[in-house]
Amino acid sequence: MRIRPNRRTLTAAIPTATMADIAFLLIIFFMVTTAYSLDRTALELPQTREQEQSPKGAALIVVAADDTFRFSAGETDAEPVTGLEGLAAGIRGVTAANRLHPFSIKADRNVKYRTIDAVLEQLRQAGAERITLLSRGEDTR
Amino acid sequence: MKLGRREVPAEIPTASMADVAFLLIIFFLVASFYSVTRGVQFSLPRHDESAFTVEPEAAVLIEVAPDSSLTVDGRPLALKELPGYLRPKLARNPGKPVIMRTALDAPYSAMTDVFDELRQAGVRNVVIPTQAELALYGLGGGAQ
């Protein structure tokens, strides 16, 4: 008996259809977990070992090294405000709508505590409760 | 004349889709890396509530000096010794309140360093009274 050699040709193609599935899955993951910065001011943040994610939509108070303030209610980019009075007006605007609205303080590590104390006092007077002091993790340099 | 019947393959080209997808992944990776949204959380006392609902002697009082040195319950203490000092107190009372008073001329990082150390030691009840609050309760002196 003569055995005919099997001449099935194998196509040299790499299946790439599933790669896009995985990639889109990762995209959705990053889209959900990414919280965009409301402020891009270059500051030297204090370093802490403990780090918690600040609540999404938290209002942001930025205190630069030269004691200038920027404020965002949590939806738009942070805008400069004039002194403590301008900041207090912004804070009151947020807490008037929702007293439990969370706040984040992004302050330079070299700022005098006097400024932070004044900011905390404004927050306390406005009735704010949930505060996050933004920091840099010890492992990220 | 006979026309040739070239077969058109019924395939959707998906190779470029993966390229676009990976480009987007890289964008979101970079965006998430650069956003500063992490830190240490605490609660300010409620508006209708006093900052000192506990007896001062029942709480640990930490004072941070302008040169970042610490005085804990009236005794000078190094930052590294703080967990050792607090551990027996927390073992007896896990809800032990700690009042932190930072000098106004101290750098902000001095306050966050102590706060971080307290959190590492397992202290959950940290009270950070403002100068106005301290003055209200007649405890404003000595923090300049």
C-alpha cells in the first residue's frame, strides 16, 4: 500500500484578535481607576509611609511654598484665589451645598504650619470634616 | 475574454486595533502615575462638637516645636521613640486619643512626619486642634 504524504499546509499567522480584547480590558481598568489631577503645580510634598486614596471628587486646596493658594471644588482645574479670604469663600461655597464634601490639602512640605493651621481653621469654621493631606509615598522618588 | 475571479478574504484587519489599544493603555498608565491623589486622612471635629470631649489627662499630648523636636506629655522624645511610648497605652485603650499641637513656625513636614508615625503606631484617634480652638479652650499658649 502506498501511503500518500499528508500535505496540509499550515498558515503562518499569529492570532491577534484576543490581544485587543485584553488590551481593552486593561484600558477600562485604567479608565475607572485613574483620577486626574486637578492641579499641576510643582510642589515638594511631604513624605509618608501611610497612604490612602483621597475620595473621588474631593475639593482641592493647594498651598504653594510662597503661601499662595489655589482652589478647586473638585470638578474643574484649581484656580488661584486671593489670600485666605478667597480660599474661605471657595470652601464655604462647597460646604454650603454639601457639608460632608471631602477636601484634600496639597501643600508644600516647607510651608510654615501657621498657613496650614489657618486653612484648617477655615475648614473647621465651614463645617468640613473629611480631610486628606496629600503626600508622596516613601517608595516613589 | 475571461475575467479572473480574485477571491477577496472575508477578514476584518484587527492588528492595528491592538496598537491603538496599547497606546491608550500607556496613556492611562502614565496619567495615573503622575496624579497625586493619595495621602493621610483625618477628620476635623464636628461643628457642634468640642475638640476636647476627653479629659486632657486621658489623652496623649504631643507638641511639635519649631525645630521639629517633640515633647510628649511634657517630656522630650525622639520621633523614633514615639511608637514605643504609645504601644502600652494603646494596648490598654485602643481608642486612646492623641492631641497634636504643632508650633506655628514649624514646617508642615514636621507635622506630617509625626502624624504618619502615629498612624504607623496604630493611633486612630488623632485630634489636631487649630490655634483658634486652643485659644477658645484656654490652651493657646506655648505653641508659637
